[in-house]
Amino acid sequence: MRPQIVLFGDSITEQSFGSGGWGAALAHTYSRKADVLVRGYGGYNTRWALFLLHHLFPLGSAKPPVATTIFFGANDAAILGRNSERQHVPVEEYKENTRKIVHHLKECSPTMLVVLITPPPIDEEGRKEYARSVYGEKAMKLPERTNEVTGVYAKQCVELAKELGLPSINLWSKMQETEGWQKKFLSDGLHLTEEGNAMVHQEVVRVFNEAWLSAPDMPYDFPRSSEIDGKNPEKAFLQQCL
């Protein structure tokens, strides 16, 4: 069986197998090398994600994932008193919840490659436009997320990765290095455009390559067609499959 790579996160992960999505691109990168499984849950924060751990990553599994990305924080950073306040999780709890997720994954498999991904930056004007499209006149004048507050959560994510000796991807900082990032990388002030998805894919592949999960170095699950002798196909399968 192929090794499994699990993408665990909120809507940015759930949507990653859409057209141009970073998860779909990752599945293509690891085609015939590993199975990429999307476990994304729109609207979820780290508090709610804890309820899923034993269901998605059961202890004692004979075949735990070889790698998992943890990509939460965008909903945790929703601001109290605004449209999405029910998703809010205090930043200290966000960090501890993420720590609990990591500890559970490492309990499943000490060798599992765990990668923390920060929430992306927030285009506040884009979020206000989105709120008006959803709530109409009831939309609050202030955005339900701000770039400054989300940056605090991103910083805690990176710090936790350093504490635990894990690789991390700081999307919040990386995206803002590009002029016009607000519209280039974000479709509604939060979720990703095709270019934003491409950046996430690029960063995940980079981190995997820097670890030990480089796709070019992994074997194909069965012989490539060029290796199969049309007159004696059994030879290729016997050599690789037994």
C-alpha cells in the first residue's frame, strides 16, 4: 500500500482539492508515490478539531500517515463581538490546542512528519465586501478578522513549531512579501486564489523535500509501463511486487 499524507485543517484545506487547489497539486506531485487525503472542515477552529483526533487518527493504527499538515488558525482568530465571534479561540488556547494535536499525531507515530502552517494574512477590505454579500445591511462595518490579530496567531504557530522541533510554513509573512498580495493570493480576503494555492503547494513541497519525503526519491507503487516487457510482463511484476 502507498504511504498516506493527510491534510488536516479548516476550509482552506477542505477546498484544496478544488480546481487549482494546493491539495490536488500535491496529489499530482505524489502521484503513484503516496495517497494524499484531505481532512478539511470548513469553519472549524482548533477547539473543535480536538474532537476529531481519535476518529481521524486512531491510536494503534497499523498504518498511520507518514506526514500530516496542520493548517488551522484562520477561524480561531475571528474577533469577539463581530460576525464570526462563535469561532473565536483565544490565542493562548489556540497554541495549546495545536500542541495537543501534534502530541496526538506523534503518539500515533513518533516518526510522522508533522508540518504546521500558519493562517494566511487577511485582506480586511475583502472581508468587508464578503460580509456585505452574505449579511447585506446586517453586516458589521468592522471586519470579523483583522490582519494584525491573525498575525499574532501566526507568530504563535511558528513559535510552537520551534518549541517542538517541527517544520512550519509562515504563510502570513510569506504572502505579504509580494506587492498586491491582497487580490493576488486571496479571493475573498481569506480564502485562496489559484496563485495562493500555488504558493501553499510550493511551500509544502519545499518542506517535504527538506525533510525526508521528496517525491522524486520515492518508489512507484507498481512498475512503470516502460519497464514491462510486452512478451514477458510477469518479469517486471515479480521483481517489484514480491
